[in-house]
Amino acid sequence: MRLRVTVWGENVHESRDPQVRAIYPDGMHGTIAAALREQLDADVRTATLQEPEHGLTEDVLGATDVLTWWGHIAHDEVSDAVVDRVQQAVLGGMGLLVLHSGHYSKVFQRLLGTSCGLQWRNEGERELVWTVAPGHPIAQGVPQPIVIERQEMYGEPFDIPAPDELVFISSFAGGEVFRGGCCFLRGRGRIFYFSPGDQEYPVYHHPDVQRVLANGVRWAAPVRVP
Amino acid sequence: MRLRVTVWGENVHESRDPQVRAIYPDGMHGTIAAALREQLDADVRTATLQEPEHGLTEDVLGATDVLTWWGHIAHDEVSDAVVDRVQQAVLGGMGLLVLHSGHYSKVFQRLLGTSCGLQWRNEGERELVWTVAPGHPIAQGVPQPIVIERQEMYGEPFDIPAPDELVFISSFAGGEVFRGGCCFLRGRGRIFYFSPGDQEYPVYHHPDVQRVLANGVRWAAPVRVP
Amino acid sequence: MRLRVTVWGENVHESRDPQVRAIYPDGMHGTIAAALREQLDADVRTATLQEPEHGLTEDVLGATDVLTWWGHIAHDEVSDAVVDRVQQAVLGGMGLLVLHSGHYSKVFQRLLGTSCGLQWRNEGERELVWTVAPGHPIAQGVPQPIVIERQEMYGEPFDIPAPDELVFISSFAGGEVFRGGCCFLRGRGRIFYFSPGDQEYPVYHHPDVQRVLANGVRWAAPVRVP
Amino acid sequence: MRLRVTVWGENVHESRDPQVRAIYPDGMHGTIAAALREQLDADVRTATLQEPEHGLTEDVLGATDVLTWWGHIAHDEVSDAVVDRVQQAVLGGMGLLVLHSGHYSKVFQRLLGTSCGLQWRNEGERELVWTVAPGHPIAQGVPQPIVIERQEMYGEPFDIPAPDELVFISSFAGGEVFRGGCCFLRGRGRIFYFSPGDQEYPVYHHPDVQRVLANGVRWAAPVRVP
């Protein structure tokens, strides 16, 4: 059976901020979905905050192997009922990719139990993403380091439980470090957090970032053993 | 400064069920508190569900180094505001011991993010508690195994994140196994889950169990470095 | 490319002990190899202690994706040069399954750094193998529990580093428990230790055990991302 | 009983290289020992490669709670018998601090089972040591970040097993990152690896580095429960 991916986007900056729309005319979710379609043999659909039930009905989640989540300024507008539903789906085996500012999403906080707080500074500085687990499936085909010319800085301490596997650590031009590629196993579900991806920079057009997202989706997909 | 411990008890079975009151005339919280007073150089107080704010006001939590939690049939009566407060206190550094049926407490589920479900059967069977981490502080002075003549069976799978440290594994007369002594680090706080302790059996009078509780409190206490 | 598996057997009990030969006329390695051939789309060969370089030349290891290892009474006869070679191959990405009494093999001790000691008693008692990580690839298709009627008891404490993932815990009729299914990540390699399998009992003929071995080989195989 | 610490030094650069002697007239081991004496209520002695049995006889190890290890160009001159002895002592409960280039010591490789390889470049660049586990005992009283003006760069991938606890991550002026503060539990022993400390720079005179060493010794000391 083909892999079924749902790319969820908050879709607020894209409608409101001309600079963001200039970078992501199809929305960040549109760009991410297109990249996954290109790299994976998968059925990829999108869903957004503005749709009924944020586009994440029981039916949609029931037909999703891996969900990706990008949100930023509207975390509070996500209904608790949908958060419950996503949490249950993950514990039941659905994979989840949480992207960048999604660290403060209700879904991520709910699944991890910590504040998920971090340090940040937005000056468009260079981020280097270093692989610390070279044998990990998510790191395959990725240069050492990935160079992202302009990004928001995310810094430690990052208030998360110790990840079950740590794949990437970033450094920033200002000298900070960040555990930006973290795997968590919760229930039967696999969660991958990946920090690059601020809306003000074209990070999701970056081929290495797209590669990580595709690898992440493959890794997070439910296990199917013959 | 002396260690400050608050022993929280749901205190429902003790008021309602004569058999439980016969075993625990001072409540399970009373027995646990007395044991900790005897074994630790600590100020130990109790708090119960029935008190205003369940006895867990900001002031009480602010003056608590380690909180122990026993609940069973009234998990839903614990107010979400108190759950929020306990969660914040733990992330800020307060230690937490979650005991037996407390696995289904809102507090534990909130901090772990999973269902915390398990298998169970109550036939008063023998539980053996085996140390798998003999160098761990919580296992010091504990026999291999601890023998508990009559207990409720708790069995795998136990739907928790992989513990940061696994200290004890139990087996039961029926053949089941259970990860009954688990350490979790969340924020600055240390959480120890310990499964022995059903209300129908005199488990908290057992000297080895009392030893584990005292060791657990010591381990969970916030770090104080000169 | 098809998966390439090498099944290594110490092959001493089989030549020496009639009761073992009665159970494993083709050697334990022969039975394991046949089971893997049946369950996997893989090229499976065998190698034994008695062959030059124990059958594990550079060429053989260079053409092996996953190596399985069973040894017991002749651990000391394995040459250090071969142990070095296997260690390097694992760190370079070759998968390794260490079976039963292989816990005391030089290869396992070398890769883990601890004594790998455990408790044991051989009275042919019942072992139950419980899954504690139901979403793990190695646990797919496996009953809860696997029932092995007669086995040697292995008990805690098992002196290993905390496994990167704990999949199975066994209990024995005598009440002991054992972390019998453990995953370790070392370098680029994946190591799975699985405890059932004493030479005196027909454990490797057990269909559920064979299933675990096949799942383990799939899991330990080097990652190939398109 | 007072804590008993043995500071082991390779003591080759100090005798051979005038620049190193200028920084460490009493040897690096002398500077480290003095710092620990100042910060801890402990008996601190030193031992060096050149002494019989490298100063690490059974008697010395038997009277050592925590051993610290600095070596660089003479790893191969450490006898295997002493390596065996140190490994056994650690598994039996002695704490071990492995410092900087000690990552390639036989002792560390033996206990971890991996190559312990890393990237490096010696241009005397700035290292920032970031705390990622703010509640960890080893991070108490340490600024965020520790600033070391001149250091050798150590970079990822660092070929170690996933640490049981990750405390510090460093960044370098060149942009690299390194898991420079790692805790490992092996047998009953606690191992702390701390990367700052090249012989060409006065790193062990740095008050924050001294603080980490003292915290590390406290953390690694065997558990004594009343």
C-alpha cells in the first residue's frame, strides 16, 4: 500500500504577510507537500487550520500514515478536540513530524509533557545542521553539515524529555547550539522534530531540508512487517 | 535545609471500604508519611483530595521538595488547575513519586504524554520485585528480589515512554512481568514511578517497600550543589 | 539487492553431545539458517568456529549485511583477530544478532564494554517472553506472550549498558525476570540480543522464536535509503 | 567517609614541551588535583604513566572513589593489565572522568565498545559550552555558556554509544558542534566524559571548567545510602 501523508499548515502568515507569501505562494504546506510528492512514492494531501476540524477529521487521520505539523502564531486556535484526536492517532501508530515553531504546538506539548521552551533570536543568521547519528535512516544522503544561509536562531536549553534518538544538532552564527533533529517514540507512534523552517526564509525550498523531511516521513511511517 | 515531603492521598477507599480502613487506619497517606518520617531526616506532611485545592496550594507546592501521589478511583475529581500546578512544579524541579494506580492519574499522564495503560488482574497473587540496575540509588539496601506475598497484578505492555532509567522489573505468580520501577527526567524534575501498592493489601507496611519509597524520595529531591 | 545473512555457530555441542545432535541434526546454525531462508527474501550462509578464520574472513564479512552469533563453551577459542574484525564490521554498519549464551562471547563483551554477566539455572522450566514495545518492528506478528515450554533460566541483574530499545522481557516458572530482547546501536551498526535458545531444548524450532529472529535480521540490516 | 579521588595524568607533554610546561608547571594532573582539593572535601592524589603500574595498583584503585583520566600521545603505552583493572573497578562502582583527548584512551574505548573517533582542528579557536540539561547535578553553578577563549576544536560525528545523559554541547568559532559533556552508566560505575582541555591552552585553570570537574567527581562518586 502506498504511504499516505497529510501535511498540516497553520496557513496564517501566508495569508497575512506579503513577504511570506512571496516565498511560499502555495503556502508552506503547499511547498512541503510538493517536495514530499517528488521524493516519496506517497499520496500526499494538505490540511489547514481554517478548514472544518482543521482538516483533521477522524476519517482523515484514519487514512494518514504520517502527519506533518507546522504552526506558529495560532497554536491557541487549534481545538482541544483535534489535539486529543491527533494524540490518540499518534499513540495508535500514526507518525508525526513537528516542524520548527511547532515546538510550541499543543500537540507537541501534549505528547511530550514538558514546556518545549527554547531560546530564540531572529536575525536571519547562518544555521549549520550537523549529523550526530550518521547511521540513522533520517540522516541518509544528507551533507555534513547542511548549510542554511539565513534562519531564525533556536537555542538551548530546549525543554524536552531526552529524545529516544538524537540525529541532528545545529549551530548558529551567534554561537548557539540546538538539538534540532530529535526522535521520540510514544505508544506505537514515532515522532520526529526538525527545527529548521522559519516562515521568513525559504528553508523548505532547500533541497537538503526536503531530503530530511522525506527521510523523516519514511522513518515515522508505521511498521509493516510481512 | 531539611528535605520537605508532601504525601498526597486520594483518601477515598480508606473512608469507604472497611477492609482498606482495617489495613490503613490512618489512610494510606498516613502510613506512607510515617514510614518516610522514620527513614528520612525530613519534614513530611500529608494532603488529600478532600482538602481545598486538594491540599496542594501554591504555598504548599512551593514548600515541597518531593511530592508522592497515590490515587485510584477519583482521578477525575482532581481539578485541572491543580494538575497544571503540579506539572509546573515538577518541571521547575520538584520531585514526584507516582505510586501504583497513580499510573492513571491526570498528573502522570500529563507529564508523560501517553495513555499509561497496562494489563491488570486482582487475585492477590505473589509479586517479586527484581532490581535490574544494582548501582542505582533507589535500589540500595533492597533484597533481590523483594517478595510481596499478595498484590494486584500489573502487566505489560505498559504504555509509557521509555524510562530514562529502569530500576525494577516485577514478575507475578501468573507469569506476567511489569516495569514497576521507572525513573523519568522532565524539565528540572525527577519522577519515580513505583508499582507495588494496591489498597487491598498491606503493601505500604512492607519494610522493603518503605525502603524503596525513602530511597525514591532521596533520589527525586532537587539537586543542591554547594 | 537481496539481504545477505551469515549464521555463525560455535558447533561444538552439536558434534559432542548426542542429545543436542538429536535436536539439531544440522547444527543449531543449520536450523537457524533454514528458518531465516524460509521467512526472509535473503541469501543465508553459515559459518562455524572450526573453519579457517572461523569462516569469518574479510571477504565473508564484507558480503554480510547481518551476522547472527551463537556460542557457549568455546568463547575463548574465538581468535581476537576475528573479534576485532567483527567489531569493526558492526561499527561500520553490519547488523548483529547475539543469541542466548552468546551474551558471554568476546564479540558481545567487546561491543558493550560490560561483563554481560547474569544469573542462570538449568532446570528446563517454562519461559514466557513478553513484548514491552508493541510498536517495535521486532515484535510484529509475535503473540503476547511467547510460550517456551522448557528453557534454561536467565535472570537479572544482566550486566549490560541500558539498551537503546528494550523489546522483550521474559519471566520464568521460578519467578525470575530477564531483559531478553534488547537493541543496541553502536557506530553505524545495529545489535539485537535475544535470550531464548539453550542447546538442550528445541527452542530454535519454535515458530515464534523463528519469527523474532527473522524480524531481528530485518531490523538489524543496514539502512538503504533511495 | 571523605571522598577519595585519584587524578591520573599521562604526563608526557609536560616533560617534553616547554609551552605546555609553562602553562602547567605542576603537570596537568597537578593543576586538576589542586582544583579538586580546593572545591571538594576530598582526599586527592595523583598518579602518572611513568610510575610502576602507572600508579594504578590494585591498592590504589581499591582506595579510589573517582578516577580522572587525561592522556593523549601515549595511549598505547598504557598496559592492557592496567586497562583491565580500571575497567573492572569502574564496573564495580568506581567513578571515572575521561578528559579531552582521553576519548582515544584504551580505557574509554574498552568501556564504550566503539571507536570514540571524532573530527578535530587545532587553531586555538573559541569554544562555547552550552548546558542542555539544566537540572543535571554536573551543570549546577555553571554559566550559560561557558566561554573558553582558545581551544582545539572537537567535532561530530563522535563515535560513542548514545550517552545515558547528555549534559553539555559545545560549539566552536568554525561552526562545529560537539557532545562534550556525556554521562554513561556501566555496571555499577558512572562515567563522565568532558571534552574541554587541550594541553596547549590553559583550560584547566578556567574556573568554570574546574567547577564542572568538581561537579563531575561528585556525580560519579559511588552511591552511599544510609
